[in-house]
Amino acid sequence: MSYNPEIPRNRYDNYEDREWTRLEKDGHGELLYHVHLDILKRYISQDNKVLEIGAGSGRYTKDLVKMCDELTVGDISTHQIEFNKSKMKELSLFDQVKLFCVVDVLDMGEFEDASFDCIVCIGGVINYLLDKEKDGINEMLRVLKPGGILIVGAMSFIGASLYYLDGIRYEKDQFGLEATKWIFNTGVQDEEHYPVLSKHYVHMMRSSEMDALFADFPVTVKERSSAGLYTQAGDTALENARQDKEFWELVIEKEIAFTKLPGTLDCGMNLIYVVEKDK
Ligand SMILES: C[S@@+](CC[C@H](N)C(=O)[O-])C[C@H]1O[C@@H](n2cnc3c(N)ncnc32)[C@H](O)[C@@H]1O
């Protein structure tokens, strides 16, 4: 199946406020948020010009805008951009964002080559690109300055399969064992092989695939992280942990630390790669 921009556009145009609440409504969202935020804080500096692509409703926009000199916010979904704008207005941050634009990561012609010191593309944009993954990386590297930092976050297949194992078993009865083998072998949930009713067609990645993807480009991988590792403890354990404030703080600290260990890389719900474009 090839990339179809209508799939992410339709999904996120009809997402109401779920993108805004996603990272605070439960323990899983909080874990993701803290791991990503820690990485953003360590790689972005106050003098940076930053592009946040696939920004969604602005959960990270509100933080990024305070971390850098100039922030440009892009997303393929008009709804997400409008929602993001209204949230930034509510938070009195609107005027600090240089530009909001509806744009596909595959075609960012409005930006000149080497325009940004850092590009943040987290929360799974890359998963929707299917046969256009390399084109997406290529386009982001085009608008990134030499020596600039690209931060890419993706849904992790192995992590998702651990967490949603029972769902995969249920879907085996709908789609058959061959489809189940397909999803385990490729991480690709597509119309031909794994026709989920939601039409949420994505390529969930494993770290070996992220490594292979970046190996074709003039970049150095600076950091690999998982995120949502303790999500695997299950919803009940996570919610209990969250109710115990001092314990939860410790869990978040350990989530940030343990997600950097090579042995846990594929086990979280997300994978995050930080790469530097060669000078
Ligand atoms: C799960 S949300 C993540 C939002 C935010 N980055 C976060 O991590 O909370 C994914 C976002 O990527 C956007 N998106 C998906 N494909 C895209 C593409 N090809 N170009 C630009 N944005 C895209 C969607 O519209 C959606 O807002």
C-alpha cells in the first residue's frame, strides 16, 4: 500500500480534542510526555530556529515555544492547526509562534533549504508515510541546517504488540493467521494485508528499521530511546502508581533512565531517534 495523505488528514481532522488530552489523561500519556520533553530540553537551545512538524494540538508546542528563538508549527490537518492556534491563544503563547501552517512533511516547499537548527517530528508522522518514509526524512533533512538536529518519534511495533496482544489475537479471528504473521513480520497495518475497520493504516517500526532508514542519509545517530516502557505494566498498575505521588515521580525518573538502555529500546510504545545532519 502506498502513502495516502487523506488517511492521516481525515483521522486528525476528526479527532476533536483527543490530541490535546492524550498526554495527560492517563499514566501512559504522562510517561510519553515526560520522555519526549526530557529529550527536547536536552537538544534544543534558546538561539535555535525550530520546526515542529506533525505538531497536532500543541501539547509540545506550548513547551517548544519557550525553549527556542523561533518556532514554526506545521501539520497536515487543518483541524489540528486551528486547535493548536486556539490553545496557544488561551495560553497567551500565540504571538510567540512565528508561523502556523497546514503542510505535508513530504512537501515543505514553502521552506528554503537549511532553514532550521532543529526539526521535531514526534508522535508518529513517520508511521503514516509507508512507501514514502525515505522521502519524508529527505525533505526534513533538506530544510535542516548542516549540523542541525532532527528528532523523530515513531510508534513501536514490538511495544504495541506486547501491549495489544489480546487485540491482535482477536483480530486473528477476523483477518486470519496469515494476516497475523504479516503484522508480526512487517509491522505494517494496511488495506491489503491487515484491513482494520478504523482505516488506521500505518507502519509500526522496530529499531532495526529506524537504523536502516537513517543509514541511507548523511546523519549521525546521537540518541535512541523508547517511550512508554512502563506502559507495559498494564493500565491498572500504572493507574495505582499514578495515585501514589512519590512513587509516580520515581517511576517517571526511571522511565526516562531505562528507556535509554539498548535492551529496552523496542519494548516501549514509541521509539525516538535523535540524529545530527552531517556538516
Ligand atoms: C499522534 S499526533 C502527534 C501530535 C504531537 N506531535 C504529539 O506528539 O503529541 C500525529 C500528528 O501528525 C500529523 N501528521 C500525520 N501525517 C502527517 C504528514 N504527512 N505531514 C504533517 N503532519 C502529519 C497528524 O495530523 C497529527 O496531528
